[in-house]
Amino acid sequence: MHGTAAMDVSGKSFWERLQSVDRRILYTLIFASVIIPILWPLHLPTPVTPESRAFFNAVDSLPSGSVVLFPFDFWPSTLPETEPMAVAGLRHCFRKNLRVVGLSNVGMGGPSIADRLLDSIGSEFHKTYGVDYVNLGYKANYSAVLLGMGSKIADIYPADHRGTRLDSIPLMRQVPNYDSVKFVLIVSDNAMTDYWVALVNARYGLPMVAGVTAIMAPKMLSYIQSHQLLGLLGGMKGAAEYEQLIDHSDKASRGMDAQSLIHFLIIAFIILGNFGFFMLRREQSQKGQN
Amino acid sequence: MKSRLPVLVAFISGALMILAFFGRGTVVDAVSDRALTWQTIVGGFSLLLGAVSIARVHWKKVATKHEDRLYSLCLLICFIVMGGSGVINGIGSGTLFDTLFQRIQAPMMSTMFSVLAFFIASAAYRAFRARSVSSAILLVAAVLVMLGRIPMGQYIYHGLPSWADWIMTVPSMAVQRGILIGAALGAASMSLRIILGIERTYLGRG
Amino acid sequence: MPEWYSHPFFLLLPTAFFTLAIFSFLYKDNPMFKLAEHVFAGLSAGYYFGLIWQSVIRQQVWMPLTQDGQWSVLIPGVLGLLMFARFFPRIGWTTRLPLAFVIGSTAGIMFIQQLHGMVLPQVGRTLLPLDSLRNILIIVGVLTTLIYFYFSKPHTGTLGWIASVGIGFIMVAFGAHFGYTVMARVSLLIGRVQFLLVDWLGVAR
């Protein structure tokens, strides 16, 4: 790769050179296509998919005071996609005066991210820890956690993330198990949504929606069609749609211009790569005939 | 004894979970609830084992004066500072543990994964070729979805978002469901093999 | 504390340094990247250690034992400690007991979960009335995908024809998946560039 420039003068055709362009040129173009729209945004509106609207409607229709289980089941690696969803979800819940029970089945950072987001969005709406929201934190072995909470949450979580015993937290005294939970709002970047659906929705009939990374979204549409999930947010775009629906534009909406430009760039890469490939093949077959 | 006892433990604990599903509110259910709590505790220790194993590997590198020993030493210092502060001062908001996570570790992990954007774009340029009818179908579907899922897509052609919706909710959803059903059947049969002691590879050798 | 120190540029300097150190890998592997890699691995292992110490050992074993007198937690506690028996060759085999307990009970949960929570609802929702092209395509798509992936018999004759329909569906789905994967990875990059330009340097909003 590093010797490409030297090879250019050694008799390679234009199409051959195009096929072996230095990766760093591609990388620079990618960087530029992300930086430019962030510096000079266009603020184009994002079309809302039916699944995102269903997600919004499901949360919006919950009666004030309902207890929402809010799993922060994502790794720090996908924060740019998942954090805007979680933030918008919390804003929607707190605005509707829903009580939020946060937890995480992702050991690596999940409970710490939950703590940060719950506190920052909670204070935005003047909510009190332990009364309006709580962070149960992390416990290992997700399938056992999900099933165990169905019988008694305190058996699995004797204390919250900060180490306060559950029986001394006012909110948790009213939520002994899933019977007191009205709804589940999952934000996830891994197979945890499958477990929530197949263990908790199937066994306890709890209604749920999920905000997932774009990679996970195609699979989740099966659960939408089977009504196991009531709504779905897919990736940063889903988060931007949700921000639009709750009328609070934030990081995801601001990122969508860059998303547009870089998609165009990648499509241009695909077209150029294929065009070059076919031209090179034609050139080689012509050489063969001569 | 060395392999029969673990197989028996796996059989009893697996069968207990299955029976509990059919016997809600019974003694079996109560026993399985206790077993679920125990599972979360034992599972936690296995994560601890992973953390300790990483530290052991790098301690050996430092002790044997491996050429990367300075990097390993750096890893060990980070391990001790992070783990030690978590044990001594707790893990809640405002602790050193939390600050190190929020300020250093989480952004690093995000950045590591963001690098994949460059690789996938480079792969789109170099390897994504319409060499056959199948790959041409794949390519067209990818382009339509990529255009239909961005705000600018609707300005190119107003129908693009609904085309992308259709691809996602009909052919793509159908395939995902096929894979889901097949994988679920596979996982169920593997679970049964473990419970019945046919599958023992998790026990390792010896 | 001096005023300059509280400026986001200085506050976020360590975050920005490690972000740029990782991006430097795009040019080539270098000592800064390697340092970042090891710092990351050390912090991750330390994170697990601190987290499990507090949320499992302290909350699930120590607190129930000392505050509620629940002696039964000693059983999973000892089982958990047996995980470390692998470091001692003479009793190394005992590490299989906690493994067998966790894997066996997880298998029990999975067996029910996959059949009751996955297969039944998914198959049920595929039994759609054949009254629209959409429904017909969904049924054909699910069946041909299953046939393509799960029949090990050679794909010739009628089975071959059905499998080739399956390939068509699968290619559309994989194409769509590729589009979504691009979307996901790009989002992560956008997030990091937003951090550098908006949060750290403050040159954009």
C-alpha cells in the first residue's frame, strides 16, 4: 500500500491505479465528509418511520406515575448511537411523570452510564433519586437476572448501584417484582433485547419497546411484526426521529447531516469501485484479444 | 467423579429451570428462584476471574522482562488504580472509579469502534463488487437502504424512504425471521444436549 | 483553581489525547496507540474488578451474610471461589462445578426461552392470511430462507429452485443489513468527531 505512488509511474493504467488508491486518501475523504457537516450543518428534517412513531406513542400513552423499567443494556463502544436514545427516552418519561427504574445487564460500563444519564436528565426535570428514579446497577448472568426479578427484585438486587439497600429506597418499596412494572423501555446494542422479549415479554406479558443500534435493527423488525415489541428506534437515525417527536433536538439530530454526506460518499465509493472494476476487466479482455 | 459430578450438577440445575417453567408457584419454583440468585453470584465470580487473568498475564510479562514490559506495567498500574479505587471508594457517581470510566475508558472504547467506519468504507470501495446477479441484488438493496435512511434521501426521490421501509419490513424481515427461527431451534437443541450430558466440551479436557 | 484549568479544552484534554492516540492507528501502528490500547485494557480489567467487588461480593454475599444472617449465600460464594481453582493444578477440576451449575441452569432457561419465547411466537406470526402480496412474500421469504440454511441435502432439482429463491431474499436482506451496518459505524465516528469539534475544541455547536 505504501508503495502505490512509486508503482503509478511504472506503467499502470488509470483504472489499475484507481483500484489500488491509497487507503489514506479514502480515510481523509471520510474524515472530511464528517467534519464539514458538523461545522456547517444543514438541519434537514429526518423522515419518521412507523416503528419510531409507534415507540413514541407507546411511551406517550402511559398514565402518569407508571413505573417504567429502563435497561441501559449497551456498551460504551456504541454511546454515540445509544446515548441519544436513552437521553430522549428519559426526557420523555420524566416529562410524562413516569417513574424510572434503571438497570444494566452490561457489566462493562452499563451501570455507570445509567447513573450519569439518570442523574443528568433527572436534574433537568427536578426529579429526586429514590423517589422518581433509581439505578439498580449491574448483576451478572442476564438470563437469571431477568427471570429472578419476576419473583422478587430484592433477591437479585439487595442494594442499588450506590450500595443503598433496596428496602430503604421509597420507589423500590413499591416495586417488589414485575407485577408493579407497567412498561419496559430497552436501550440496547446487543442480544439483550432478544432476552427481554423471549423471557420477560413471553413469560410475564410486559409490554416493551426497544431502541437499538442500527446493526441490531433489521433483526428487531421481526419482533415488531410479531407484536412482541411495540415500537423500535434504529440507530442514530431512530434517535434523531425520537428527538424530533419529543420536540427536543439534540446530538442525534445534529449528526444526521454528517450521516447523509458520508452515505453519499460510500455510495460514490461503491459506484466508482465497480465502474473501475468493470473498465479494468474490459481493458484486460481487450488486451487478451490483441 | 471429575466429570460425572459436573454433568450431574448441569443436569439437575438445567432440569430445575425447565420444571420451574411448568410449575409456577410450586416448591420447584421457589427452589429455582434461589438457584437464579446463586447463578448471578457465581456468574459474577467468573467475570472477576477474567479480570484477574488479564493482570496475571501482564504481571508475567513484567516479571520475565518481556520487550513490551513497559506497556504491561502501564496496564497493571491502570488495573490497580481503577480496581483499587472501586474497592476502596466505591463505584457511584463522583468517585475516581466513575471519573476514570467516564473521562478515559468510555471515550476510548467508542473511538476504537468508530475506527471501523474507515474500514467499512474502504471495503465498500475495494471489495463490494457486482460480480454476479446475487451480488448485484445485494448491492442495489444496500444502496437503496442507505439512501432511504438519510434525511437527504427524500430530496433525491420522495419515494426512497418508503422503498427502504418496504425492503426492511418485507424481504429483510422475512429472512431475519427465518434465521431467528433456525437459530432458536439450534440453541434449544444445544441446551438439551448440555442438560442431558451429551455436550461436555465446556468441561474442558482431562 | 486557576480559571484556565476549568476550560473544557483543558478538562477534556486527557479524553482528547486518548481519542487522537487511537485515531493515529489509521495512519499506522505506533507507540501512542499501543499505550492507549494498554491503558484501555488495564482500566477495563480494573472496572470489572471494582464492579464485581461492590455489586456481587459486597452486595450479594457480604451484606446478606452479615446484615441478614443468610448463611445460604456461602454456597454460591464457595462455588464462585472454586472458579479460581484452575490456578492450582491439584484441585483444578473443581472449577468444573460452578461452570456446570451456571451452564446447566442457563441451558435450562435457554431451552424454554428459545421454544416458548422465540419459535412459537415467530412461527405463529408467520401464519398470515394469503390475501396480500406482502403476506405472501413474508411467508415465501421465511420458508425459503429456512430451506436454504437448514437443509443439508444437496440443493438440486425442486429444492435447488426453492433455495435459489431463498438466496434472492437473503441477498436483499444482507444488502439491507450492510446499509444498516454502514449507518451504525458511521454514527460512532460522527459521535467522536462531535466530541472533538463541539465538546473539546468548541468550534461547532
